[in-house]
Amino acid sequence: MAEAIIFNLQHADLLMDNDSAGTPFSHAGNPALFEDVFKTHFKGLHAYAGSIVKDEAAAEEIVQNVFYKLWERKSQIQIEQSVTGYLYRAVYNDSLNYIRHNKVKAVYQDHAARNTTEGAAADPATLRELQQKIDTTINGLPEQCRTIFQMSRFEDLKYRTIADKLGISVKTVENQMGKALRILRTKLGDYLPALLLIFINIKK
């Protein structure tokens, strides 16, 4: 799965570079143009999301949500490169968010089940709060630090593979992972018992 994700992201970069039209998204304020963009890219984006999340229904929802958010914010968004590259990157990011949320949910539910009386359900409000805090903290990491952490934890890549993909040393990957974990432990200390199940077993 990890190789497919990296390959497809590189493919998205090529699409972005080769899309000479580079249509500013503000042009898609025209419903007919927006529909054309949707029809042109939906199938490819759906396949791309599916290769990441391994769930056809979830992939469809991710792509639909990307288009929905773009339409809702069309007056605020100005895409400097191509619409194609922008869409693939948006789907890539939302796919990783989907994987992250599912991992957090599974870990939290398991943690709650082990620490509550029999039959008691995990608190949805607490789960939402945990997901929001994790999202905010990860998104607040320095760019390289965030990229390396997500490649390790949500794409399940080994340090050597990450280093090769990013053109950096394994030592840099190790240092950035250490930095990410220190920040996460500091920011999310109240949730550390549950989060340890996400942070451990990092592939080196």
C-alpha cells in the first residue's frame, strides 16, 4: 500500500506540472465548469483515494467531500498551479486524515473497553475531542517533521524508505521522528495512555 501511495502522489505532481491550463479555481464558480472538472477527475480521484484507504465507499465519500469543500470555498480559493494537482493533493491529505481518524478511534475504543466496566460504551464526545487535539497537534508540526511522521505512522513506511523517498538521511528521519514524538507527548499528555498504542511499533 505504501508504495502505491508514494507512486500516486508523484503521479499527482506530474499531473500538476503537465496541466498547462493551470485553471484558477475561481473559474469553477461557473456551475457548468465545475461540473466539467468533477466529471473529468472524479473517476481518477476515486481510484487514487481507494488505493490509499482500501475502502471504495470511504474513497467515494472522501472525493465528494473534497469537491464539496472546494465549491463551498470557491470564492476564497485561488490555485496557483493546476486544478488537477490541487485535487490530487487534497484527496491525498483527506485520505491520510481518514486513516488517522480510524486508527485513533480503534485505539480509543480498545483503551476504553479495557478501562471501563463491562458493557460501558466509549464516550463519543471524548473521542471527538481526542481526534481534534491530535489533528491540531499533527497539523501544527513543522512541515518536514509532519511529513515524516505521517509517512511512518499512517503510510507504514520504514525509516530507510522514507529517507529514500525524501532524499534525506536516515539520521534526519530519526531526528525528525524524535522531535514529532516529543511534541505530541507534550501536547497530548492527558491522552498518553491511549496514544501509546499509536506511537509504538514505529518501523525503523
